[in-house]
Amino acid sequence: MAAHRCGLSLVCILIFSSLAHPSSCDTLEKANDNTAEKRSISEVNTDGSVAGEALNERQWQSTDAEVDRSDSTTHSEALTPAAARDEFQEELVIRPLHSGDIYASFQFRTLWDTDFLQEGQKVSHYRLFPKSLGQVLSKFSVRELHISFTQGFWRTMQWGQPFIPSPPGAELWVWFHDTVSDVDGNWKELTNVLSGIFCASLNFIDLTNTVQPSASFKPLGLGNATDHRFLRYATLPREIVCTENLTPWKKLLPCGSKAGLAVLMKSEKLFHSSFHSQAVHIRPICQDEQCSSKAWELRQTLNVVFDLHTSGQGKKEWSLFKMFSRTLTEACPLASSSKVYVDITDNPEGELFELSPATPLLGQAVVLGDRRTYSVYDLSRAETFGQLRSFNLLLRWKGDSGDMLRPLLHAERYVAGFGLQTGEIHTVIYNNHPYRAFPVLLMDSVPWYLQLYIHTLTVTSKSRDNKPSYIHYQPAKDRHRPHLLEMLIQLPPHSMTEVTVQFERALLKWTEYTPDPNHGFYVGSSVVSALVPSMVAMRTNFTQDQPLFSSFVPVKEESSYFVRVYTEPLLVNLPTPDFSMPYNVICLTCTVVAVGYGSFYNLLTRTFQVDEPSPPLSKRLANLIRRMRGVPLLT
Amino acid sequence: MGLLSDPNRRKALTGLLTRLNTPICIVCYLAGIVWFMGLAFEPFTLRTYMSENAMGSTMVEERFSSGERALSLAKEFDAHKRKAGGMPVEWLVKAMQSRGLEVFTQSFSRKLPFPDENKERYMVRGTNVYGILRAPRAPRTEALVITAPCSPGNTNNQAVALLLALAQYFRNQIYWAKDIIFLVNEHDLIGTQAWLEGYHHTNITEYISGSLRGRAGSIQAALSLELSSDVITSLDLVLEGLNGQLPNLDLANLFYAFCQKLGVLCTIQGKLQRNDWDTAEGYTHAAQTMMLMVLKQACGRSWGDHGLFLRYHIEAASVRGINSFRHYKTDATTIGRLLEGMVRKLNNLLERLHQSYFFYLLPSLSRFVSIGYYMPAFGLLAVILLLRALDLWVHLGAPALAAVDGVTEAEQPSSPGVLTVLTPVVISHLTGVALYLLPVHLQEMAVEHFPVSETEAVVLTAIAIYTAGLALPHNTQRLLSGEGTEQGWKVLKLTALLYLAVLLGCTALINFSLGFILAVTLVPITASITPALYAVVMVLLSPAFTILYCVFIYQELIEAPVSVSEGWMLFLSVISQGILDHALYGSLVYPLLALFIYPCWLMFWNILFWN
């Protein structure tokens, strides 16, 4: 058996090295030759039990090769003329979660080698890139745009980290080009235009909920712009995401929802889930390795978590059909790559769940600091669909659902206290790493009607004061801008850090209340951004499957990974007048009481004197004469 | 106002008021009592109706069907409870986890200021277990709470089991918009209080409790479930909460609507509703129900686990299953459906319950008396105090009135100094402070010197201080100014009357029942007090005796009359419970009585011994 394994790994290495390519610009598929080598070694364990012939067919698929530009252009050259220089990729990652739920993440990536922001060049010929977005980018000189619509809250404790985190409601953050002179004006117009494109209430974004974070949101694409004057960030925690937002989002895809993975997106199923998040990320990236020119990347993501209890009817069995009420029949013809990945990391021997149809392809990538293994189904190959010409992935759980997870970084937030005058916002950040401390950036944007008492700000970890090394605080202006608080906090290992700040609830003008004032007012999620030491680096005892020389110093890019964690939004009740009939009664009664009280008080404090009526004219004249004569006056 | 600014007419009016003062006062008093008793007369009351649109027209369909499973769960729970000798925390955690909830526990401990003899506890240590059903696609901003206390013995097993069965059923539904928290609390109110304080991160009553890990945003409403038998004959709704706070009337309407829909007998104050309002029995029945509510509300304690939620602006009510000897029985499935319906309607809420009344009295579940109707009854009583004060004011000012057109007259030699009035005021209040502080703080000393238990020590110390207060202050003014003057006690009475009017007015705004009961007993005696009055009458209408009368009336109303000695024992336990409620849950009735009402009454007592 051992000899078998060695032989297999050799084969694998050979196959791999013929496919492997060094460059990678995709975070998900970040892997290098070094790890590939390790992979192939560990793979033997994974599939030792499979029959020999199948083993030979099984091959390690280099995820990098697909991403690589030169490779894909050769692919697409057959399909399209070279002048277009754009390409489209689609993929679906399915991750079975410990709780028995299932996480499906769609990613669609359109890449276009053109520069919208170049002076004097008007881009008018669009192929794969949606024209509506391209025009927006060039009109408002947008350098980078990230927008997400989320319905639900990502349960980190049960589901682990998402691939792309997003806060409940709508989130929009935009880096403008540094040539823009009137950023606020552009921002206002941009939000209104996006509001139209996505059928969302983004037009409610105005200066009262826009902030300019100084450190938390750095550009993800090209360019080192760090002047946060050109950054705008806003969330609408109340935004409700539904089909009307999904349809315009689907329209941005080159195949629409007609072909490819997008056929799975039927709203009646997507919204029968525990979590739904759709996002659009646009950023400039390098066109080639030298980075001589820019390309634009449009990444559309859709994440959805299906609940075992509500959609699974308690049966621990998932299939594409059960999840989406559709199966896959073809890849999008315009796509250069179209793949379905299933995370089988926790299932090396098939003891946790059973996957059918089985796939010969395996992929491995370091995602969020953890090395994950994926079964890969390539939809561009006919054999994926089998004889029935339809691909329906079936996943049958065998094991029991696990306990709650302990993600390395986790944050939650709540309002403490009672009554309608004051309160306290508590943000609790957990570092569950057993021995590493790491810093996190906490960003809090609080609307002006919660008047923060910044002098009550305390940060405590392990019941000791924890002084933030960096604080950026911008106080609110009533009715003009929100509070912005950014802090760099060092989290001690295995600790709970609590950030508290007290606030007073403002009494709004009566026209400023929403139509449902007793529902409460939302405070957007706070954002925790951190470089978290990765799980891979945490495993010090991994000598069994790996050569010793590879394991002493953790590889730099794997040693920590970037994570953004959003806390739950808050719902805060403000002192609210009763707007119904009794309110009028109170107003009226108060007026009456005020008038009555005034008169009574007046009566009680005034002393009365009888006023002498003034004497008639004749008497006054007589008195005048008498005074001149020196005779006593008449009374 | 022209009437009053004309000095002559004003003089006539004040003359009229002073001349007819006593008859007017008597008429007001009688009118107040009659008005109050008339509130229970059905034609004068309003029919309840659902104000909240979100709960009104959208009738939900109840599909809960695992009542039988709940009953077998109850047996299992009972077995585990016996085995664990208390709350079976591990079993509960497992049971909730297997139903797909996020489960958390909170441990707490509290040392009572003195042993609670009713519930036999002193050092309380316990654990709350709660599971959160996360609503799909909801951002954890709103939550509903269903709680069932884990009581000792074999009571309330069915409630916990039904809670778990509901959790299982609810978990499989997609329509939840708010998270639902299923809480099983140990040591009834203490557990609830610890959990609420943990959830809101406050500490008002010195609990030592572990911090809470799982939260679900702001809680919109809560239901507490008490169920001790497999079948029930009726469901009782308990509304009275801490400090006489009541939940929004819509919650009671919701309960009533579902009882009607599912054909469940429902009661309030344990009394069924009658339809024969035009007969004397019908009226008496309604009046009894209302009086019970008034008495319960006045005592300011929480009559169920729901009562503590009200402080946090969470509308809450307790639903209590009653099994009596009627033929008509309701099974667990129906109760489950009733709760399902209520929770689903609450889940539909877009805003907090705010449409309907917060201040009301219920002569029956389908009739209510709103604040606008019952306040005049109190107003009629309170106006007596003001009339008497006016009368005194006029009498005191009479010599000054004579000198109206004279420029200024010298200070009247007979006018009492500030000191004569201030001294009794200060001494009364110091006695009040002693009554508030000493019983609890002196218990150890009392136990050392007398053969009594701690609880008895506290109660007896309180009574001793109360009685000592009667002996203490009544001759201070003689030390200061020799003989007490007519003028002196009148000024003191005027001050005390105004003070009492303000006190009762404020109390009635917060807790109408307490204000009204105090007014009924205190107003006649304080209005008519002169140094010539008999001290016995004064004592018989003192706050302590008011409590005693309330005990007897309450026992009479719940159809469990007691003898004098039993009544006395109940009275003692009421006092100890009042002090405990203040220490444990922050009830304000004991401090109000000790620090304000009793000193105020002492000021009148002072007048009795003026000469």
C-alpha cells in the first residue's frame, strides 16, 4: 500500500508540475508550487482507498492555471476575436456546514482590459462588461466600488467565516479617483444612480450616514491611494433585500439567468434560506505581470445558506435540486471557465457525508487561513453532466452535526441598559487564538441621534484596561454627520475584549421620525478588520504528512490572513411621542393646564388694591387754585 | 378668571367654599367611591378591541400538533429533574441543541437580605438555560421571549415540555421575522431577574451572575407559561407586573382573541366572565374581579415571571393553566396552538406594541376601563385635600385679609416660626428613614437578643419602629415654643395636606390602584384632623392598617377567607415579601410607604398631640 502511495504521489507531482503556473491574483485560489507539492503528498491519504484505475484518472487540478490570463486567452481566442480582450468566469462553491446547513457561494468574474478613467477615451463598445456599470464608473470617476445587499446575519459561531463578509442591509463603499474635486456631489449622484440600477433605497444615503473611515477600508485593487478624502462608506442596515434587487443583479451577468450557474438563481428558493447576500465589487487590477496597464474586474457574488430544518425537512440530504429546485445542464457559453467546487476538507474519508456523482478532480486552496480541499466539477466538460445531460450534485450527511465553532475572531454587539434616556453600546470582540495576540481595527459609525459620551469610552480585555494604540474619532454634528470611531486594539490571546461607550438618546423633531417610530432606529454594524494568524500556521504538529524542511518557519503569505467581521446592527428605541389621538389630547390638555396654571399663579401671587377713581375736572381745577392759594386741598 | 380677579366676587367665592367646605368634601368623597364602584358596571365600560393593525386582520393558522409528544417530554423532564435534584441543565441544553437552537446558559447567585420563609430560600444559586431560534434572514435586531420557570417539585413540568415542543415545531418554520428566545429559568423570579439583568447588562439589585453570551437584539414581547397538569380546564391571564406596571392592553386582547378562536375557557384573576351584567350578581362579579386587579396592582409586586420584563419596556404576560373540576378540558395541543397563534401574531408586529392602552383596569377580559374613566375617581378624592388646604389657607390668612387696604402691618406675633413646622417634618422623615433602613440592617442584632428567626426579626423590627414612630415626635413643638398654638397646627396641617396631595397624585399617576387605596383611607382622616380627634381612629386608618384591611379583603375576594390570627400571619408575610421584593427586584412600594407615606401620616399624627 505504501509503495502504491509513493507511486501515486510521483504521478501527481508530474501531472501537477506540467499544469502548475506561478502567478495568481485570486485570493481564493492562492496557492504556490510549494503548497502544491505538499498537497499531492497529503492527497494520498485522502484517497488511498479508491481503486487503482480511478486513482490514475484522478488528478490534482491546478486552480491557478485556470486563473492565469495567458492560459485563458488561448482558451477564449477560439471563441472570440482578440480585440475584445474580456473574459468571464463563473463558479459555485458549496460548503457543507457543521450545523447541517449548507453554504452556497456563487462568484462571477468579468475581466476587461480597458481603462474607463483614461482621459479623452470614451468607452462605448461593451461586450461582457455591463454597460450600465461601465458608464457609472467613467461618469463618476470611480476607482473602486463595493456594494452588497444582505438579508440576514452571518452566524460566525455556527458557520465559520464567509468568503466575502457583508453586514445586514446594504453596504456601499467607493473610492473615487483623486482627480475628483467635488467628492460629496459625486457620491450623492452615484448613490442615486446605483439606487436606480439595483432597485434599492440607496438614495437614502446622504451625509448623515456617510463616513470616511481613515483606516478600515483600504482599496483592494490597484493604486496606493490612502487619502481617505476620496473614500465614502455608508450602510443602510434597514434595507430589505428581495427579488426586486436580485433581478437587476442577475441582468448584469453576460448570460443573464438563461444559462450557466445563474439558472440556479430562482428567487423562491434563494429567499427560502437563512442567509442571503449579493454583492458587486469593481476594482482595477493589473493586466499582466509587469502591471503596465490596468484591467477592470467586476466580481458579482451571491452567498446563500440553506437551513437544514426549514428547507431540508429535517433530512440531512442536500442536492442542487433541493437547494435551487433546478439542476445544471450547461455552462454559460460565454464563460471561459465554469466550475462547481465542493468543500470536502472535513470529509477526507467520506465519513461525514457522501458526495455523488464523485469527481476525479480535486483542488486545494488556502482560504481564510485554512487549507481546504475541494472536489471540482468542471461544467465545460461534457462528462460532468453524465448521460442524463443534467448535473445534480447530491450530498448525503452521515455524521452528526457538530457543536458551535470557535472562530478565531468573532464580534458581537448589543445595547445595555433600560429606559429611554441613556444607554450603553457594548461591542465584544473575541480572540480565540490559543497563544497569539493580534491587533484589530474597530470601526463604529453611529447616527447623530445617539449622542455618544466619548469620555465614557472604555476598552477592557481580561478585566484590565486595554489602551487602543490608535483612535480616530469624529464627533457627530446634529442632522449633518454621524459619529465615526476607529480604534486599533490589540487583542490578547484567548481573550474577550469589551468596548463600551455610553450614549444619550436625542429627542427628534416631530417631522424627523420615521413612519414607524416605535419600531426603533437602526445603528449600522460595526466593522472589525484584522489580520488573523492563520490556522495553517497554528498547526505546529503537522510533521506526519509533510517534509520537515517545509514546516519550520511558517510561509509568510499563509501566516496571517485578512478578515473583516461585521457585528449585528442595533435597534434602538428613541423617546417617541404618541402620534395618535392621545398625543393631540396631551397637547391640548397641556395647553389648557398651562393657561389655567398661569392664571391661578397670577391670582395667588398678586395683591389687589382698590384703585381710586380719578377726580372730575372741576375738582382738579379747584384743587389747583387751592394749592396756589395755600389752602388745604379738597379730597 | 374674571370671577377670581374681582376682589369682591373672589371674597364671595372663598366664603362659599369655606362655608360649604365640609359638605363639599363629603360629597366629593362619596362621589369618588361611587364613581370607582361604578367602573365595574358594564354599560359604563368599553369593550376591548385590537388596536394594533399588524395583529388584527391577519389571522394565522395554527398547525401545532405535538401536544402528546410534549406530555411525554414532560415525564422525561420530570425524571431528569428528580435525578439532578433541581434543574437538569445538561439535559435541557442537549434537548434544545437537538432541536436546532443556539443554546446558552447563565449561572447566577444571590444572597437574600434575609431568609424568605414563604419559598424557603436564602442563598440562591441557579442556572438559566435559554435557546435562541435564529429567524432566517433576520439581522438579530428583534426578539420574542417565551419563558417557563423550572419550579421545584413536579409543578410546571408540562410548561417546560410544551416550551421544548414549541421550539421544535417553530424551528421548522420559515416565517419567523424575529428571533425567538426559549428561556427556562430556575428559582422563578430571581432567575428571570438575573437573566434580564444579564441580557441588558445592568445591575440594579446586586445579583452575582455570569455574563450572557448569546443575545438577539431588543426584545419586543414576552410570554411566560405556567402549566402543571396534562389537561386544563381554563387558562388564566396574569398581567400585573412590578410596581403596578401593566403590559399593553393589546397583549390581553390577543390572548382573549385566541381563546375565543380555539374555544378555550379563559379567566382573569381566576374569575370567569359572566354575561348577566344587569343582575346584581353579575355586577358584583365584575366588581370583585376589578377589585382583585386593583389590590394586586397596588401591592406592586410581580405576579408572574412576566412582571419583571415590563421595566425593560418589554410587553409581557403570564399564561397560567388551571385544572379545576369542570368537565370541559383542554389538551396540550390546544394550548400549544394558542401559544403558536400568539407568537406568530407577535412575530408579525412591525413596531412595538404601543397602539392600545397601558393604563387600564379589567372588570372582565372583554371589558376594560381606561385611564380617562378611572382617574376622576381618584381626582374626586384628591380634590378634598386641596379644598381643605384652601380652607385652611383662608382661615390662616383671615387676619391678613382684614388689613388688605392698610399698607403693611407688623409681623403677627402669633404666627408660628418655621422651626415649629420644620421640626415635626424632619423628625417624621427621620423615622421614615429608620423604618426603611433598620429592619434589614438590625436583623442580626435582633436575632441575637430575641428568640426569633431572621425573617420574623425583620418584620417585627419594622412593626416596632412603626409603633415607636407614633410615640416619638408628638411633643417637639412644646420644647420649642412652649404651648402649641392653634395657628401652629393649622400651618402644619396645611403643609401636610399639600404634601399628601402631591404624594398621592404622583403615586396615582404611576400606580393608580396604590394611589387610590391610600387615598380612600388617608383622605378622610387627614381632611378632618384636629387636635381633638381620637387617636384610635387615626391609628385605625394608618397605612399599616390599610395593608391589613387589604389582606383581609383580598382573601375574601379570592374566596379563601381567613381568621384574624391567620390574617395577622399573612400581614407579617406581606411585609416581609414587600421588603424582599424591594431588595430583589427593585419594587418601589416599600420605600414609598416607608420614606414618604408613613412620614406624611406621622405629620398628621403630630397634630393630634399638638396641645
